[in-house]
Amino acid sequence: MDEAQANYDAATTEEEKEKWKERILQINNALMEEEDAYLGYLEEVGNAANQILTNSIEQAFKDAENAMTNNLGFDAIMADMERMNTLTDEYLTNTNKMYETNKMISSAQLALEKTQNS
């Protein structure tokens, strides 16, 4: 590029100046094309590095999840906990119903005994 610029500056005729001006434009265009190609390459490298990092992070979280849940996964553990909570609620509801039923039976038995003893 410097050589072409020096030749342009040293040209003595308009024809020579035009020739070197054209050559400088060609060099500039080639440099811009190379720069675009280089920037495209850098973008591809950046995207590949980003994908590798993303995959590594996702795998690390998956490995941690498997280690913490004995390979069942958080979703399965949460589903089991919800099922356990539902069963616990049903158990407590049924226990309360049985308590209230036994309380009514005891009350009825006491009332029956009072009427039989009177």
C-alpha cells in the first residue's frame, strides 16, 4: 500500500496518477474484504466458544442435579414431594374425620347409658 501511494505521489502524468489511484483502490478493496473475512472468522470462533461454554455449563448443572437426586432429576423429586404432600393431607383429613366420628360415637354412648340408667 505504501509503495502504491509513493508511486502515485511520484507520478508525473495524469495517466500514471489514474493508474496508481486505481491500484490503491484495488488494494483498499482487498484489505476491506480481508478484514470482513477476518471479522466473520472471529465471530464464528466467538460463537463456537460460546456454544462450548454453554454446553459445559449445562452439563455441569445436569451432573450436579443427577448427583443430588440420585439420577432421578429435580422434576421427579418435586413430583414425589407433591404426591407425598397430597397423601399427607388426605391422611390428616381422614384422621380428623375418624376422631370426630369417634367423638360422636362416645357422646352417643354416654347419652344412651344415661337414658338406660335413668
